[in-house]
Amino acid sequence: MSDKCASCLCVFLLGIGSVLAAIVSAGAEEHSTARLPVPVTETMFRPFDPARALLGRMLFYDPIISGNRNISCATCHNPEAAGGDGLPLGIGEGGSGIGSKRTVGTGGNLIRRRVPRNSPALFNLGATEFTALFYDGRLEADSKDPSGFDTPADEDTPLGLNGILAAQALFPLTSQTEMAGQATENDIGRAMEDIYGNPWNSVWAKVEDRLRSIDTYLPLFQAAYPDIKTAADISIVHYANAVGDFVNAEWRSVESPFDRYLAGQTSALSAQQQQGLELFYGTANCAACHSGPFLTDQKFYAIAMPQIGPGKVPRLQALRYDRGRAGATNRIEDRYKFRTPSLRNVALTAPYGHSGAFATLGGIVRHHLDPTASFNQYSLGLISLPAHPKLSREDGFIMQDRRERRRILKANVLKPVRLDEAQIGALVAFLESLTDPASVAGRLGIPQAVPSGLPVD
């Protein structure tokens, strides 16, 4: 072969190599970024009524709706804790304080149980794609039901609810652990124990009576609802629709560095965050579940999440094994499945998991990369649960049950993904780019006072 031919062949091979490299590079880029979501727009959210949102703000922060008049929605969903409470498992009725400083109470007010699941943040729940709520989806839109929703109250669900957030607002009122209190303490707690009557409607009727008895609430309800002429017209549906509109309007996380990046400002993400984005939508495959503009596919998966505390079970069931989605569907194949959470503001909403089992973002990322290894190595020392003279001895009960551990592990669907520490750090950095600091306080913020005159959390 002549020198000229050899030279030509060399150039040809180099050219082919460059083309192949370009194809591989383009393929990797397409694989990692083709699933990037479109930017969030106002059209993705349900409409809300401003007057109802103003009323809902007062109702959200007013303890008058709780059995013992000492806890509001904001106690467990507080802006100062990014819409949650900063605890692995919430402390409802009987507790004292706000956020991660909340205690289990003392003496006669000592809590009877921990709230069985972590208190989720409320960001962007007004988006139309949220059609199922709670970790197990036991509340979901259902066009075949007269109320429009499939709820724990079944046929007792009231008519006239204007959205899923309104339906959701009804149920913390009925939980003795969260807001209602015990039968020996107040009329709402007693109503919820009436298993032979209609406990749902009994509780909601008593909440109505309380709201009707406060003169300063009437003009707020009248401003929001033209059909209300007198206090007697105030109903639990009015309450629920107002709270739903408030949550819809108040917490919108849509202006993070990631949003600016999606809008074309590539400098909004650091080099490390861009590496994390490539991993998230590529090798780590996080976007297989955390997809779309709110980084959730709204589906349910079993990922061997450690179970601490009492576990959420159907009412009147004695065994405390939390079967996740199966508790709502009664399907064996749904055991230990939980809803994919939105990752908006995820860096602010620790602890993570339905049971709050991981205190740090790095911890929950590592669990997703190898759920089996993480589950087998899990220790309650990774989190901080407020001490309780009885409950602390029971917090690890389920994780000590060998049969239950095997069942949880068997249900896991995630395969291990190998990443080095630098890559894990990049993933965490990308997740931090989903933070919208301006969204945390909310648009209206915490009121200085509420119509009942009770203290505001």
C-alpha cells in the first residue's frame, strides 16, 4: 500500500470514528434529556376562587375544627417546615409545639399513637394531574361515583365537592390520632367511635355547628358563597371547597433553577447539577417514575421502604402492618406500593418515604439505588423520633418481624444501579435545583389571627 493510500485510509477511519462518536454522544444526549418535561404553566392547574381561598386560609389555620380545639391543618402542614412538619411520623392530637420541635405531650395529653405516615408537603396539588391523594391513593377521582370521588367514606361522601383537594380536606377531621381526639375528650372524638351509626357525617355535622357559632366567620362565608344567607346555611362542603381552593392557590412551586433551565436559561444549573440531570434522566433512570412537569408519574410502586411506627391500616383492624396501596384496593399485587411523590422542593421536605424513614436526601437517593441492601442495613438510628414512654418501644416492631421483612423485600421492583459517590453527589445537587424558595411561605402567608380567636400555629 502506498503512503498516499495509507494516509487516505487513516483519514477515512478517523472520519468514521468521529461520526460514530457523534452518534454515540447524540444517542446518550437523547436518552438522557428526551424526557425533560415542558415548563409548568398556569393552565396545568385547576381554577380557584380568590374569595374562597381567603376563607380557606382562615379555616386552614384555625384550631376550632379539631376535637379539642388545639390543632389545625397547619400544625402538620406548616410553611415553616416547607408544608410538612419535619418529623418522620407526625404528632397530632395531644402533642405540643410546631414542626420538628413538636413533642408527644405530657400527662393526660400524652399521645395515644403516632400518626402512622409522614406528613407530606402540599406543593402543586392543585395541578389537574393530581387525581389521587394520600400515600396509598385511597382518595381518588371517580366519575362513576355520585360525589365524583372514591373515598374512605364511600356513599357518605357529601355531594358538591369542587375538586380532589376539597375531598381531602374532610378526612383529617375524622382521625382521632390527627385532629378528632378521643371519645373521652370531646364530642367529635365520640362521634368518630360511633361504629353503629354514621361517624363521618356526625363528625362533619359537629364541625359545621362550630363554624356556625362564630359570628365573624359568617361574612367570610357570605363573601365566598352567594348562596349563604345565614349561619345555618354553612355546610361542610362550603368548608371543604374553601380549604381546597386555598391549598390550590397558596403553594405553587414553579420558579426553581430547574424551571429556568427548562425555559432555556442553561446557566441556571451548575455543572454538577447538569451532570445530575443527565443521570436523573439517563443512567440512574429516576425519570422512569419521577416524570412530567411535577416529577411524578402519579403511579404506585413497592420499593422496600422501611416501615417504622404503627403503620396505616383500615379502621378497626388490630394488626399494624402497613400494606400500602393494597389497603385501598384490596389487591394482593398492590401490597407495599406507595404513590410516587412529586419532587418539587424535595430538598426542603425531609424526612423522606411514606414512613419518614430517611432523614437526608442522600439517604433516600441511596435507598433508591439499591433498596434491598438499604432495607437490610436500615436502623432506627438514622432518624429522630420524639421519645415516648410506650410508643418508642414499638417503633421498630415491624422491622423486627422476619416474615414481614421478607414480604416487603419480595415486593420491591427496583433493580440496583451502581453510581459512585461523585455521581450520587451530582444527583443530590440536581434535586436541590428543584427548590423554589419563594414558594415555601405561600402566596397569602400565615394569618395573624383567626375568627375563633384561638392561637395560630
